[in-house]
Amino acid sequence: MMGMGFMGTGMILWWIVPVLLAVGFALPLKSATGSGRVSTEPGSRKPLEILQERYARGEIDRDEFLSRKKDLS
């Protein structure tokens, strides 16, 4: 009868341990990848940063960049 109790515990551990390991690996990865990335949430980026990104991507030319930068300052 004692063996049956250990088998039940073993089955529980068989499922819990991999789940805990997966969560343990996923949480540090989430925080590590999120620290250097620009957030895409509305209002989280500054207008000048958005303007600089648009200029870097070639969406606007130099004159438009300088004009809008002046407007933001």
C-alpha cells in the first residue's frame, strides 16, 4: 500500500517539475529581452524618439526631420 502513495507523488512531480522549470526559464528571458527593447504601448515613447526612428527608416527627409525637431523643441 505504501508503494501506491509514492507512485501518486511521482506522477504529480512528473508534471509539476517540467512546468516549474519552463516558467523558471521563461521569466528571466522575458525581463532580459524587454529591457533593451522599445515599448510599443501608446504614450510610452517620446515624440522625438519616434521622429528619429522615422528619419532613420527613411520615411522622412532631412529637411522635414529638422523642421519637425524644431517644432518639438
